[in-house]
Amino acid sequence: MQSKPFVDVVKEHLESETLNLPVFHPVAVKLQAILSGKDFTIDQVVALIIKDQALTSQILRLANSAFFSGLAKVTTITDAVVRLGAREIASVAMLASQQNSYNSFTHPELKSQSQVLWKHAIGCAIGTRWLCEKNGYKQLAQEGFIAGLLHDIGSLLILKVLEGIVNADTERKGVSRELTAEIMAAMHTESGYQLMQKWNLPEMYCTIVRDHHKELTDTGDVLLSLVRLVDHACRKLGLGGAPEPNLMLAATFEAQSMGIKEIMLAELEIMIEDAMEMVTAAS
């Protein structure tokens, strides 16, 4: 009897109602829900975070890293929220929880691929926030960070599914990088979109996850446009695969339509490289 094509096996797992993968940390998701309202308090934010000891510890470590910190060391979540602000803490919490998900693989090859994805996610998060701040969209900076961090969440989901399939099938030693890349390219946007919807995250993020590979005809969705542009920058730098040094950021539709000059794009590349070193050191 002929076995089912592997792509169909992956689709079945993705569509399974019993699939419950720990991709998003529940505290980080609840934090987003609280902050989407206008009447939250610092006490609410702190109370939610300190329920999870591991997340608390990781947030404090990141808050004291060179990328986020001030002169004095913060020792409590309340201090961290006061220093960074509740919305910045939400970004740090999402960063911390996502880092745990990307680090949770046991299969060596898939773990290696997850680390490549993680570098791309961080680069896009940092780059999108910076571009929001420098290009007249400072009010969108925190949303830009989270949008950049989550835009390829479907690829992480697919890696998790692949690990589950490989671990359950004793005859299957692994999945080739080529096949993994092919499956992710074909499925990660729609799979990621469905996962974001399932987790009830804000629609603006769901749309970016679904549409970040679509060629744009206008830049009405500012965050989507900026994420796409930073995604190009990260690919140029080799965050997420082999470097593409010939990729001309200034020639992209997003850069031209939004009037983002070549000098700012060069600064963006330098900033991403410098920031990646600081964040990696804090990991």
C-alpha cells in the first residue's frame, strides 16, 4: 500500500483539532489582551507576569540587557514596568516567551533550523520598531516590534509539527532542509494566520502574518509595509538564510512608496547588526 505524501501528512497535523502546540505563552497573550484596553493598571500587568517564575526571570534578564537597560539595574517586575513602560514590557514578555518556543526543539536538525528562524524574527522585530521610530510612526513602534517578531510564526509552527511527526515515526530519521523549506514556503503564512486567529491576537498582527509575502500595490497598511521592508533587510544581512548582498532595499516598492531614503536603509542595516549582538548576548 502506497504511503501518503509527506506534505499531506503535515497538512493533516496542521488541520487537526487536537493540535495544541505551546507556541505562544499564555501570559504574553493575556498581556496583549490587557494592554489593548485603555484602563489597565501597572498592578494588573505585574500581577499577570509574576504568576510565571521562569518568565519573570527572563523578562528581568532582558530588561537589564544592554539593548533595553538604563544605568541602574532593575530587580523587580514593577521596576521594569516603571522604567520601560507597560507596552515595552509586553514586547519583552513576547520576546522572552517566543525565545522559549524557538529553544524548545530536541531534534538536532530542526533545532538548528529554529535558531535560524529565531535570528530572523528578532532582526525583524528590532528593525521594524526602529524604522517606525525613525520614519514618523513612533506611535506604532511597540506594535512594530511584535509584528516583526511574529510575522513568520507559521514557520515555527510547521517546525513543531515536523518534530512531532519525526518523533512519532521511528522509521523516519528526519526531514531534509530542502523539503522543510518547501513546506514552510508553501504553508507558513496561512498556517500562521490560523494559529494567530486561534489565539485571538489582534487582527493587525494576523493580517501581517498572512500577507507579508504578498506583493503590495499600496502602503495603506503601514505596519505591513514596514515589516516587509525590514524582512528584505534581514534577508540581505543573512538573518534567516544565506546573505543576499545584492538585494537593493532602496529599489523596493515599500521604500520608494514611503519615501525611505538609502541613507536611512543603510543605518537600518547597521542598527540591526549591532542590536542583534546585544540581544544575543542577553539570551
